[in-house]
Amino acid sequence: MTRFLIHLDAAYNLARWLMRNEHDAEDVVQEAYLRAFRHLPGFRGGDGRAWLLAIVRNTCYDRLHQRGVQDHSAFDEGIHSTGQSNTNPEASLLKHEKAELLREALAELPVEYREVLVLRELEELSYTEIAGITKIPLGTVMSRLSRARRRLQQSFLDRTAGRNPDLQPSITLD
């Protein structure tokens, strides 16, 4: 079981984005690890990270389903900062504001788009691993990811419109 502890941060990150609440994410990760421990004899080797993240994902959806929640409260935690400091206060402020707008845009996405983006862009999983975790076909993973990137980009652009011109993005997510 200790080989799965190295994936604790990834499990918590996924749970945080799906549950959209830090405390619920902690509970879900704990429950997911208990489930993983109970089902460890059924683990056939291979990618332990993908297996564990599938359990975390399923635990999140089980919890949301029990509550009758389709998509709930806005994610408002500033939890994905890089922890790097910038000596230029203006650049630091702009970077922070862009990051906040991006977090807001990501939190606004429907959960099926948010989960593939988190798994691909934040957890750096392959399309095949995401398909295995989400139990959806590879083509669906790719199309959801493409749609999610477009929606995220559009939402980000909408949020930056009319704000500081220095915030106008020079990013493309395709």
C-alpha cells in the first residue's frame, strides 16, 4: 500500500477539483484509500496511479450522487499557486490575477470537462490512462479534452475582456 502513498497529492488534487471543496476532498481521498486497501488483492499490477485515481474519481461521483448534486458551489481556493516569488511586484500581481482568472474559468466548466483537463494538464496523464480512469472511449477523451480546452480558453478570454490590457492572454490550449 505504501507504493500508492506517493500518489496522495495527485489523488487530493483530483478530488479537490471534482468536489470543489477542500474538506470534502480530504474525506473523499481518505475513503478512496480505504477502498483501495480493501480492493488491493484485485489490483493486477500495472499503473497504480491510474488505478488509484479511478478509485478517487468513482468515490467523488458516489459522494456527489448521494447528495443529489450535479455540479455545486464555486471553487474559490487559491490552492494551485506555484509557490514561486517574483521580485517585480507588477509582474507578480499580473501573474496572480491571470492564475485566479484561469482557476475561475476551470471551476466554471462542467465536471466531465474539468476532470479530463485536471487529469491531462495538471496530473499529466496520457489519453489512454484517462480513458481507463473515466471508463470512456479514447476518442471521447480526446473530444472532451478538445472541447474543454476551447471552453476554458473562451471563458478565460471573456473574463479578461475589459480588464487590464496586460492580462490579455497569449495562450492557446490546443
